[in-house]
Amino acid sequence: MADHHVPRLGFWAFSATAIFSALAIGAGELVFWPSLVLANGPSVIWLGIAAVVLQWFINIEIARTTLLTRHKLGSHVAAQWPLLGMLLALGATVPWVWPGWVLGGAQFVAILNYGPEKPIAVGILVLSVLLLLGPGNRFRWLAIVQSIGLGLLLLGVLLVFAYVEWRFGGLSRFSRLLFAEAGFLKPIASLRTSDDLAFFTMLGGIVFAGAGGIMNLGYGYLLIERGGIPEIRDAAGLRPWMRLVRLEHGLLFALANSLTIGFIAAMLWMTFGGVTPKGGGVALVAAAHDILARENPLIGASFALAGFLVFWTSAVGVLDFASRIAADILGRLTGLAELKLYNGLVLGQALLSALILFSPITQPFWLMVISAVLNTGVMALYCGYLVWNNARQVPTWAKPGWPIQAILGLGCLLYCALLMLAVARVVG
């Protein structure tokens, strides 16, 4: 008889997406989108929201395969195609060895005169390793810590946004520009003629809006660790689980990411009066903090806390997800214990990241380029895999409708096109 166990709502029902969203929110909101909005106008935000929505569909289909097989997608792929599994394992580790989000958090704290940049970055790495390798249930600790961080982050963003609108105004003008006709298409149309910085900032914004790259696979891993998934044998058994996945992912991932992109970009746009200052990324955010701190120290502190949480929750998530995915795949390919592989990968990546921080090769622009290009390729790869998997391996009663397959197919084509443009830029 089929098991039609219905999942219960509550904190733990949403815990997997809370951890995932804490990673995802830091992947572009403070680094890429404020710069893109100041350079191209508020309507470019729709491009970020479209990227998040596309990733929502990708993650839902990753969850579908996870629920049906009760296996992690990485090892599921590696069992069928070892070479593809190895490529995914490399994609999970190589692009993320450069500790971009750790360095971003350290730069943010250092610019606020709270200490030297690189020792702070190492401190963040040490705290992240202790959290991931500490005693007890790692999933429970991550769920609690990342949920608190996510809540404080959203609260801080809303508080600062409300203050900026009250103090500086400009929301009505921002809203009018947000709905400017076809405004978000202009940056895409100019990609071929833009300079390298503008091109790769746009590429990074699209790829890292939401989780980005291999990190999307981590959502299925969290579903497995959360536990409680029964053996699903028919559509009636699958339906309540897919409803839960769509609900939690819609509220905590798609909605939270879209609102955070919009609120942070609008907040900085209003702070600078719509005028693009010199610099971008962390320097841009730090300049906004200086303005707000002079206006109101409490708001400046709230902004600093929100900024730090963006980078720190992302740093923990990147280190954890990259190690989870690679350990799962390598465990399947080599037969080694997954937990030992995970611990070794966490320590190894943290050590390599620390060495890179103190080496002369730390050139953020080119390292960001490498990361963005590789993650674009990985997303094209598993978008294509999901289309094939849904068509060939998912049972008929569990298959998604043709619109979802079409969206995944278009996503694959989009990432392939972006990858070809990026490779042409790098080679040229």
C-alpha cells in the first residue's frame, strides 16, 4: 500500500529552505545588483527577479528527483555517468576556493574600521569551520543559526529601507523607473558592446541572483538531511510533498530573494540620489554606510549588521554546500566514507582559502570572472540534465507539465548563450 504520509508545517518543515535561502540572499544582493541598478536604472531589477524565478523552477525539479529517489542528486548523477559526476564535484569546489563572500564580509567590516581585512576573513573562516565541524547534529545547528541570521538580515534591511525613504525620499521616482517600459532589456542588448567590468558584473548578477551554480544542488541535500521523506509510489503520495516544497521555496527563497534584491538596490539608489558614485561592490555599500551612519548611528549599525550577515551566512553556506556536494559524489565514485570526505573538504577548502587570502594572486575581478563563467557552465549542464531526467527517468505519474520542461529548456539555452559570450570575452 502506498504511503500517503503528509508533511507537517512548522519550523523544521521550512528549515531546509531557511538554510538554503541564507546562502542565496548573500550571493548578489550587496555585490552586484546595487551597482547594476545605479548603472542601468531601477528596471534592471526585473532581470534579477527573473533569474531568481528561473532558479525556483530549477530547485523545485531538483526536489522532485530527490523526493522520488530519496537519493542526493549528485550521487544519483555520478552513478549513471561517473565523468559527469566528477565534473559536478569539480564545479562544487574549484570555483568556490576563492573566498569571495568571506573576503566581502571582511572588507565590509574593515572599511567600518573594526579591524584589518585579512585577519577578519580568516576569523570568519575559522568560525564557519567550527560551526560546520562542531559536535551534535550539524543540520539542527545550521537551521537555527542560519534562520536567526536570515531573520535579522531581513529585519535590518527593512528597517534601513524605511529610514532611507523617510529621510531621503525618492521611492515614488524609483517605482516609476522600475516599471519603465522594457528598461531591463537595455543592459542585455548592450552586453556585446559593454566593457569587461560591465559585462561580468551583469553575468555575475544573473548567475548569483539566488544561489547560483552548483549550489542549487544543495537544496536536495538539505531535504535528505531534514529527514521524514517516505517512499513515494504514486501521485497522491507525491502531491503534498511538492506542495510543501513550492510553498517553502516560494516564501523563503523566491520571495525573500526578490524582495531583498529590490529593497537593497532601492535603498542604495535613494541614498545616493540615483547618481552612480565611484567604485562598486563592497566599496559602494561602505560609502552608503558612511552616509547613513552620519545621519543616524543606530541606522548605520543596523546597516553594518545586515551587511555582515549577508556575507557571513553566504560564507557558511558556500563552504557547507560545496563540501556536501563534492563529498557525496566522491563517496559514490570512490567508496570512501562521506562524513570523512566532508570533514576533509571543509578543512581543505578553508585552508586553501586562507592561503589565497595571503597570496599575491588575490585579484578579485579575475577570480570573480572565473567563478561566474564556471558556474554559468554548471547551471547549463544540470538544467539540461533535469530536462532529460524528467523526460526519460521520472515516472509518468510524477512528470512535470510541459511548461516546466519548456522553462528548464529555455534556462539551459540562456546559460549556454551567456557561457559562449563569456568565453568569447575571456579568449578575446
